[in-house]
Amino acid sequence: MPSDFTLKTMNTLHRALLSVTFGKAGWRASGMPVLELTTIGRKSGEPRSCMLTSPLQVGETYLIVASRGGDDRHPAWFLNLQANPEVQVRIGGKEPHTRNARIATSEERAEMWPRITADHANYGGYQEKTDREIPLILLEPVS
């Protein structure tokens, strides 16, 4: 499973790619849009950002997967949004905007998970590595 150091390094390298290419590269990965998610730390109260892929979009709603590479622990960003579901999202280099993060219901997950794993098999592999059900999170626009 990826260590915290590895995950932070990957995020740093991704941001460096965006910086050196002036945002011309790095907003897509493995055929998926990349977004920057900013949550409020559940313990620190400080903003925490990470780069994530969105394997499925439904209208204006972006879906993200709390896989942490198949680890038995949830990613920190997921725990943060559980404590405070109002998040900031930056998509395609545009200005960050507020979204509401919501965990998919069992019915929504049952419909979306096969679609995600059909197009991005790595997510299915992550689920096989852990006993926890990997949550799907909907980032819904705030009206």
C-alpha cells in the first residue's frame, strides 16, 4: 500500500508538472480529468489539498474514489470531508469553486461501481486488496 510519504510525493510531482507546463499538462491522467480537492483538516482546521482523478462525471457532478490504492485505511481527505462536506474543487486549471461532497448511497454505488471498473480496472484491483468497501464520493455543485 502507498505510504503517506509516497502519496505526498506524488501530489508534489503532479503540482510540479502543472507548474512547469503552465497548466498545459497534468489536468488529465489515464483518460480521466484531474481535479484539485481542498478539504478542511478535521483536526487542524487548516486547508488540505490533493490531486485526484475523476473516473466518472454525471452532468456537472464529479465522482472521486476513496481508494488510497487499496489500503485498509481511508484517505485523510475522505475523513476530512466526512467532518466537513463543503470542499473547494479546481478542475482543468480554472478557479476553485465550492462543492458539496456526498458519499454515494448503496444504490448509487451499485450502479456506478461497475461503470467505473469497466473503464478503469485499477479501481477494481484496489477493492480486491482491502476488506473495506471503497467509498465513492459525489462532488456536487452548490447552487
